[in-house]
Amino acid sequence: MEKTMDKIVSLAKSRGFVYPGSEIYGGLANTWDYGNLGVELKNNVKKAWWQKFVQESPWNVGVDCAILMNTQTWVASGHIGSFSDPLMDCKACHERFRADKLIEDFAQEKGIALEGSVDGWSNEQMAQFIRDNQVPCPTCGKSDWTDIRQFN
């Protein structure tokens, strides 16, 4: 699967559909800028999705809300209090990952039984597990991580 995705990304980049975000300034992992063909493709997908799930559905209505909102909107929706991900970056390839998911995937792959849910672990406990087990980056295989930080 990874090889196929690499081929698709390579083709999309070579044909001008997408470019790595902020590439001329060193890039930013997991971000993409759309070229002229990419914009057209993205707009076609959005149009098809809108038609199928909004216009053809009697149960859905379309809205287009601002991303920048009053803080109380995010508090009321539960985003501030409930949604927080422990993120870390691979220093070698600059990919970003959720530390808890890395641990769960690694433990499952290696047959390691975890005590309780990783969701209840502190950043320090997760970092210690990653260090002790030298959990590798799924992308490049290195085990050189930034500190874990909570992202909301």
C-alpha cells in the first residue's frame, strides 16, 4: 500500500496537481498546495460530494461556517475540553504522529500487552515507552522524536 501511495503522490507532484506546502521555505510535513489541475480536481470532488450528500438528501442542509470563531463556540462543542491529541514529530523525516496511536500500533505489531488504555497515560509515560522500546517512525524507520505535546 505504501509503495502505491508513493507512486500516486509522485505522479500528482510531477503533473502539477499538488506540491508540498511551503516547499520553497523548507516545507511543512503533511501539508499540500494545489496546482492548477489540483484545484480543478478538488473542486470537482467537492461539487460531486455536495450534490450527493446535500442536494440529493432530504435530511441534510448545507452550511459553510468560518473556521475562525468565537472561543465559546469551540468550548460549547466540546473541542476545547475533550479533543486533545498527543503529537510528536520524527526529527529525521518531519512526519507528525499521534504518540498514543504509535504506541498502540507498535505494541500490537510486537505482541506487547499494555497495562490499561494508552489514553490514560501521561506524556511522560508515553515518551518513556517510546524511548525504552525504541519505537520507530512508520515512515522512515528512525527513532528520533521531538517531545510530545498536546494539540487541540
